[in-house]
Amino acid sequence: FSVEERMAARDVDYYTRLHNLTELAVLDEHSLLSALRYRYDASLIYTNVGEILIALNPFRPLTIYGPASQLAYKHAPEGDGGGQQEVPHIYAVARRVYSDMRTVGRDQVCVISGESGAGKTESSKFLIRQIMELCRSPTYGSNGLESKIVQV
């Protein structure tokens, strides 16, 4: 392998393990876009930038939304307990929002924005589906929120 190929492979490995781009050594437009490109090419469509979740539409079906993923994110510990970063996902956002709503006792807001065809509707569906799953969870307890969501 050439030096360039080895450096590119090292970059791919680095960016695919880096789930929150606030940890980049240099946080500028070029490094953000490079990281997103490497992650997208590795089928990692979700990336955190602080509390913001960036989702890139893969324009193809993915297997990251099934019951196994719902269960994994329902019970996953949040964040950085032992230096481990949680893999970014819309289900992690749903768990954080639901948990904050129950802990703080106040409504929560999620802003989903993007251009036409960017996947906003699908992201909204996944977010609501996971919140409804959390409402049924013995871990979080049922509080009638599921029926309120269905009414909306």
C-alpha cells in the first residue's frame, strides 16, 4: 500500500469510530464534511455534533430500525460512562427526549429539518415509533403518553 492509501485507511478508521464531531482536533468546515463523507461511505448515516444529530439520507433501506435496534437503544446506557461513545441514532434521541420529559416533567421539542427528500418524514416516524415503544416499557413505565401520541 502507498503512503496515501495507508493514510486514507487510517482516516476512515478514525472517522468511523468518532461518533461526536465535537471531538475533532480541528473543527472546521473541511473536517466536518470529510468526517461526514467517511461515515456515510461506511453506511454510518447518523453523526452527533454535540447534542445535534445529523442524519444523511442513504436513499436505500437499512437494517438499523428493526426490533433489535429498538431494544438495544431502549436499554443502552447514555453517553460516556467508561469512555465509550454511544453510536448515534434517532432511537438514542428518542430515549434522551423521553427520559428528559419524565425527569424534568416538561414538554420536550425535537427539530427535524432538511431539504425536500432529505428524510424528515421517515426520521419523524422512527422518532415517534421509538417514543411509543418507550411508553410501553416496564423500565420507563406507562403513563398514558402512548394513547396521547396516537390521538395526535
